[in-house]
Amino acid sequence: MVPEDFSLPTPGWYSDPSVASQVRWWDGEQWSQHVARNELVPRRRGAVVRSVVGGVAIALVVVGLVAVAAMLVFVAALDDWAQNK
């Protein structure tokens, strides 16, 4: 027997009861065929590690290029200073 104050959940996106990595649309009476990726489920650890390592590698390359450019400007300025002395 169903209690009198029982009501079905309101329509909306809910965790898919059959696939944890996705959400499924509940139309207020039944599950629909509409699904989407569940953004609350973390990505695989390997994917996160690869993206962090890639970001660090890009940052190191940028810092290296800026350092080389700064050294070239410094050497050019020092050379000009030495010639004008």
C-alpha cells in the first residue's frame, strides 16, 4: 500500500539508475531515453593526470621562451652600453 502523502519526483535530470556516469531525464512518471554525461562523476584518474602534466609542460615551455627572450634583450642592451661607453 502506498502512503497518502507519497508523490513521484518532479521532472528533471537524475543520476541514471543503470549507468553511474550519466544522468537520465525523469518526466515525472517514467525514465525517458534522454541521457547526458554526469558532470558530478570524476573523470578517470589517468585523464586528469595527463591534463595536469600537459599543462605543466606548456607552462614550462612558455617560461623558458620568456627567459630566452629576456636574456637576448639583456645581452643586446649590454652590448649597446659597452659600445657607447
